[in-house]
Amino acid sequence: MHELAVTESLLAIVIQSAEENHAQKVTDITLSIGALSSIIDESVQFYWDHISKGTIAEEATLHFNRIRASLRCLDCETEFTLEDELTPCPNCQGINLNIIAGEEFQVDYIEIQKEENDKHEKTS
């Protein structure tokens, strides 16, 4: 259910950026979401479809880039990427781990249209 709050924040960011850039319409939004963020793409899309109605971002396409989780073992300094679930260090089997990547949730690009005949622009 936290995806609703995340999606509401996303919509606020998108609308603010669109207004600052004098957009007529938002066409595409590219997001990066870390594998450990517990954010589900389908849930964000579901909420987006509902809460963006009647806004400048209605019908904007969401694009999801998934960031794999990378960890560093604090015992032996080995860096590794998780394939699926959280596992101990593959080198020493230690569990004293630091997350390097995988918790992200960010807007990478917002593509806007300024006028009916204008080309699309990207903002970041």
C-alpha cells in the first residue's frame, strides 16, 4: 500500500517539473527503482493510472529501470551483486554487509511536450 504514497509524491514531482518547464503535457517518465526498495512496478502503474487523471501527466507512460542490489562485506571488503534474495558474502559467508546500490527510487527523466507541434523535451 505504500506505493500509493510513493506514486502521489511522484505525481507532485512530475507536475512541479512540468510547470517549471512550461509543459503542455507530460508524455513519458523514466524511473529507477532498486531491487531492495520493495516498490512494485505494477502497483505504481496502477495508482498512476488513477491519480494522474485530469492532470498534465494523464496518459504519460511510465518506464521502469530496475537497479540490482550490490553489497559490500564489511568483514572482507568483497563487493557482490545479489541475484535473488539476501545472502551472506560469497567470499567469507559473513553477514556484516553494507548496501551499495539497490534501495533507489528516483525520477531519471520526464519527457514533456511544450506545444502540440513541438518535439518532446527531456528534463532531469
